[in-house]
Amino acid sequence: MPERTRDIPTYDGLMRFTRRHFLGTSALGLGAVALSDIIGVRPASAAPPLLAAPHYKPRAKRIIYLFQSGGPSQFETLDPKPLLRDMHGQPLPDSVRAGQRLTGMSGYQAVLPIAGSFTGFARHGRAGIELSDLLPHTARIADDICVVRGMHTEAINHDPAITFFCSGNQIAGRPSMGAWMSYGLGTMNADLPSFIVLVSKDASRDQPLYARLWGSGFLPSEHQGVQFRPGKEPVLALANPEGVSPHARRGMLDALAQLSRDAMARENDAEIDARLAQAEMAYRMQSSVPDAADTSGESEETFELYGAAAREPGTFAANCLLARRLIERGVRCVQLFHQGWDQHGGLPAGISRQCSQTDQPSAALVADLKRRGLLEDTLVVWGGEFGRTAYCQGRMTANDYGRDHHPRAFSIWMAGGGVKAGHVHGATDDFGYSVADGGVHVHDLHATILYLMGVDHERLTYRYQGRHYRLTDIAGNVVKGVIA
């Protein structure tokens, strides 16, 4: 009787192949090993992109998403409502709310007092876009941005709302937007991740952020976002330990590649290749990351453009500058997270502080990209997960008030990458409570972003658990009104 073979299933002492096992070990196993010997092990530049060619002519090659976590108030930033100032302190008419659900933080209030904005607005640029006095630097790029005032979402609390914006679904576990882009479009620089995440260290820590917001979900793990941290070591454990030379590290990876080939021949699990790809990427990042993260060679003019905080690694200003350096080097998607916009109380002081931290660097990024000839094919998006209510949450005083979460109508802005510049898309009603014209849902925004990147959102799919998934799930329409 032949000796049992570890990798071949047995039954009553007789070796028997199942159809699945036979096909896996022959066609997909030995064939894969033979092919790898012919063409060599693919460098860990991650898997080739899903799309052999874009569905449309791309208007943008890359995206920088300035995510303002916590829900910035549109009434103090991008959507002026003089009626709220005129009716300050009066009860919000029931006809405006129309029975819409409220959070538990203000749903108990018998009266919802209207809260007019403490700050003024003025017209800027050739199109006369009205912007808050808290955004003087953004006002200077008014002719370069498209303000979208008709955003809306279903999510009324932070975690599902931010998860929705980052992954196209309120339930955690789906691939992030950046992971979808990496999967569909691939990388433009094999020495850097195609998706990089930066989190402001100078932001107020109100609502938590989770790594799953930039995760790969059910896509191969090589497509997940890589978080860069401030300081000399942007990626933890990137440098070789003491006593380990680059030559020794290369030898380890070569051995790992052989083990991976053997495992792939047996298991045919794509995650084996994904892990190898990440290990090889980390090896190449040992030289590429320090160069990309080192801003010491930037000119004084550039630091003045972004503001004094740009000299301090990890601040929002420094991250905006770093984002420009990363996309210059071929990174496909850079997402910045800046927390602290959740002003349920103390809004005048809180949002003034937030704007002072983010206004100049955000505008500087757009201006810097433009002067370097990069804005034309780089899409920049600025906004949070929802807006704020037209009424005050809790107690209102002469100089202080707060606003609750509001998903039905809020604002963001976009720039570059094929977006219509110096333009306002959509409008809200006089109370800023509901969308009156040009509504843009989260799925619509994602469909539009993908369109600008040359991708049909209905055709970028991944089969998982018996069905095909996509970033926009089963909805979404390209918003042609924001496209130049």
C-alpha cells in the first residue's frame, strides 16, 4: 500500500482526488509554479489593476480627500442663511422639520430654537460665491472650487455616517473608497502604496477614527490604506532592526517568496500573494518613504503658503503639504482626516478654532497644485460626514450655542480633476433644513468621483459571498452638474 501523502486527501487508506482538489493542484497549482519559473516572481507591486483600461477618459489621475470628521456646520462655512439670523431664537416651524427623526441629544426638546450664524458671509471670485468670514483663505480660491450645497445622507450618527462616506455602506466591513481605486486602477509608483492615510495630530479628539475606514474589506489586503504617522518613522517598524542588513532582509523576502509559491500551489489563496506583495512593498518603502516624507527641502515660500504649522510634522497643514508630495510621486489616493468638528455646544469658539487650523492649508493645497500644473488632473474634496441643524441643541445664550447632527442637507467643496470651477451646485431651503435643488447623495458623490477617475461605478465590482459588490452598492448617479 503506498505511503500516505500529507497534501492529498485519503479515504480508507486509498488516495483519492476530489475534482476540486485535482483541478486546484494541477491546473492552478503546478501550472502556477511553472509560470512563475518562466516569468519570475512578480515584484510585490501588488496585483495588476483590475481594469485593463479606464471606462472613460480620466479627468483626474489621483485624489486628495480632506475629510473633516465630526460634521462641519454648513451655516458657519459654506451655506449662508440670513433667515436664520432674522428668526434667531424663535421656534423652528413644525412644517420645516416635517416629522424628520432627531438624535437623542435634541429629540427630547419641546422647543427647537432657531440658531442664526454668529459669522458673516461675503461674495468672492468672479462667480460671487458666498463664503463664511471664517474662511478667508478659501475665499481666495473661490474661482477654483465647486461648492456642493445639496449633499444628503441617511446616517444621523457619526460612526455609520463616516463609514458610509468612506466605504459606501453604513455597516462596517466594506472596502474603503481608496481600496476600490487601488483595486481597479492600480498604482502609479510601485515603491509607494497606492492609498495613503494621514491623521491630524493637532485636531481635537472628539469622535474616534478606526483603521477599517481605510481598510480593504473583502478585497485583497494589499489594497488597504497605509497610515503615515508624524516624525522620523512615518510607518512603524519600517527600518531594519539592529543587526539586520538590507542584504539579509532581501534574502528573507526571497525565501518568503519561495514559501509563498509552495503555499499558493497547494491553496490557491489570493491572500498569499497579497501578503507577499505587502512585504515586498515594505522593503521598497524603506527608501521611498523617507524621501517622500522629508519636507526640509521645501522653499520658504511654500511653508508660508501653507502656514507656520506646516513645519510641524503631523499637523493638518503639514499633512496637506505631504499630500502634495505624495501625489507628485504617483500615489493614487491620499485621505486626510481632521477631527474636532462635532460642536454640540460652544460652536462659535470651536468652529473658529477648526477653521483657523484648516482654512489656510486647504486653500494652499489647491493653490500649490495649481501653480505646479497638478490641479488639472488631481481631484481635491473637502467635507465631513453630515451637517448641523438649523436649530440650537440644548441651552442657547447670547454668545454661545451648539448644533446637533443633520443628515438631510449639508455642504462640501471640490476642486480640480475635471470639476466645474467657480461654481455652486445645488441649494437648500430658506432654513437650510432640506435640499431644494440639485441633491447629491453619498452614492452619487462616489459615482462622480469614480467617473472623474475614468471608472464606471457600475462596472467596478468584486464577487464576494455569492454576489457582486461595488462602492456604490445598488445606487448612485454621476452628478453631471459639477463636471466641467
